[in-house]
Amino acid sequence: MGETSVTAASPDRSPLPGDAPPPTDGRLTRAARTRAAVVDALLSLNEEGNLRPTARDIAAKAGVSLRSLYVHFDDLEALFVAASERHAQRMAALLPPLVTEGPFDQRLEAFLTRRTTIHEQGAGVRRAAVLQEPFSPALQQALGAGRRLMRSEVRAAFAPEIDHPRVGTGQRLQLALESCTSAATWDALRLHQHLDIDTATGQMRDMVQAFVTSWGPAPADAADDAAGTRPASAPAGG
């Protein structure tokens, strides 16, 4: 499980002009390629809808022997850890930035773009992980970290609304926003209501706006506070 390097150890001194490049251990290179192929195969199978692929399925998809798969991964937990890390790297490269400043409408649209990308691009991998979560400490840890991150993004994106003086308790609004923008809600819209991406995104937008209007300040008030344009003498509810 420790094989991650693809080159030999660095020499004790810095290379000099004219030095030959350091030797490469071909076995380590092949090992790294095989490990990557197995991890990518698992993620690809999940995205194709195979949420519980067998070791034979994964080996065939990766183009390696079943024996080779077991040589490079001691057990499923080791494979799940590697796949979680690889999936996180892929998602980080796809996601637009989280916008935490500016008017409510702008923050909302940026948030929805980021959130729907997470839900849609990682759907198969997420569903496979949730299916296996009760039996895998590695997936429990990875999914728990992901859920905490998602909650923190809601808190950061909608802080002006959640913290507004007119809101009796921001926790109620935050919990509502977490729920209506969650992966479970997205799956309900996409899988069970059979909505396309644009319609599901519009429904999510409507829910966020409804919660903010009902349980938070008027969006215009929150936008004024975020932009610093509310007069200092104006009362919190004015």
C-alpha cells in the first residue's frame, strides 16, 4: 500500500549540469500505473451505474488480472481510500469557486452552479459510496468529511442571511438551506421526480429563495448588509 512513488530516491547532492537523469524503477512505475488503472476503473463503473462492482468487474475494466488487483490492494478498504482521494481530486478540478460576497442573487447563482456540479458529476460515485458506507470505516470517514464541507459551504455562502439581525435564530434557516440543497434532495428531484438538470436546479433555487424569504431577512435587506449600503441609523428590521 505504500507504493506511490514512481522514481528512485533523490541523490544526496543536487544534480550538476551534464548529469544523467536519475534512474527510474520500472517496477514502481508499473505499480503506480496499475493502481491508478484499478482506481479509475472502480470510479468509472460507479459512474456507469454499477454501484457494487465485483473485483472481477474492476479488474476487467482496468485491463489487469484479478491477481494483480489483489497484489496492489490488500482489501476493499484500501481501494476505497484510494478511490475517495482520486474522486476528491477530480471534483476539485471541476468546481467553480464558492462565492461568499456580494448580493444574494449573485451568491445564490454561484452556489447553485457549484452545488449542482457536485451532485451531478459525482452522482454515481456518491451513490455507490452511500450504499457501502455502513460496512466501510474508510467511506464513513470520507462521506462524513464531505458532509461537513457541504454544511460549511452553505454557512459561508449565505452568512448575510443566516446572521441577519432580523433572523431569530440562524440555525433554523441554515438547516433548511442545507436540506434543500443536499445530495438527497437532488437525487429526489433527478431520480424520483425525473426532472432534467435545468428544471431541478430551478426547483432548488425556488426552495432556497422561499426559505430565505420566510425564515430570513428579505433578500434585498441581506444584500444591502453584505454590500455595506444599509444606513447606519436604519433599524435592523427597517
